[in-house]
Amino acid sequence: MSIDKRAVIPLKAFLLGLFAILVIFQTLSIPGGLAHMAEVSPEDAHLRWPLTALGVFLILCIEIVIVSTWRLLTLVERDRIFSPAAFLWVDAIVWSIAIGWAVMVAALGYFAVVGEWDDPGMPFLLLLLAVGVTTVGLLMVVMRALLRQAAALRTEMEAVI
């Protein structure tokens, strides 16, 4: 078994576990937690459905990244990572991160203006999340460029051979 397959199989197992946890979080934890928040803090009850939609949408973006990564790992297993199909999945990751980032930053901006922060921990946590997602998104843009260069080089090498 090659080193690629020894890494790909456990990575797929962890991606499957992460996906399952996200689905549970998306369908049970977020709606349930925000319903509880609306009961405990009636003055914040108007935020229940917008925050539920926001949370479900952002997790959907993460799920798209996971499915796309799974498909890329399958291409790695089949030694087809330099095929046109890989670019489709990498683009799906980049777009999912970009759209999720835009929605997250818009929500962060809204809550920064409207929110009443008793503790600076939450704004800093949201800022950390925004910087982290920005970093991952830019990293994926660089990785996409590297994949394009590697695919072009492989095509040239195959033409020479």
C-alpha cells in the first residue's frame, strides 16, 4: 500500500466522522440551542430564526468543502488528481469558502454594529474565526494555482515521454 493510500483512508474516515457531527449539529444542536435561547431570553427571541439560518448555511458551506475534499481524495487514490475533474472540486472548495466567508463577515459586521458586547471575548472569537477562514480561503487559491501548474507540467512531461 502506498503512502498516499495509507493517509487517504484514515483521512476519509475522519472526514466522514466530521460530516456526521456537522449534520447532527446542523439539524439538532443549532435549532435546539437557539430555541432554548429564545425561551430563556425573550428579548433575544427575534434572533432565533436568522441565527438558525446563518448557522445552518455556514455549516452547509463546510459540508461542501468536506464532500469536495472527499472527491479530491478519491482522485488521488486513482492517480487522477491532475485531471479536469480535480479543478471542478477545488473550485467548489474555493467558492464555498468565499461565499461562507462573505456571509460570516457580513454577520460579524452586523453584530459589531448592533450587538451589545458585555465581554470582549466573543468579538475577538468572531474576529479570529474570520481571520482563520480568510487564511484557509487564500491558501486554497494558492493551492489551486499550484494544481494548475502541476497539471500543466505533467501534461508537458507526458508529451515528452
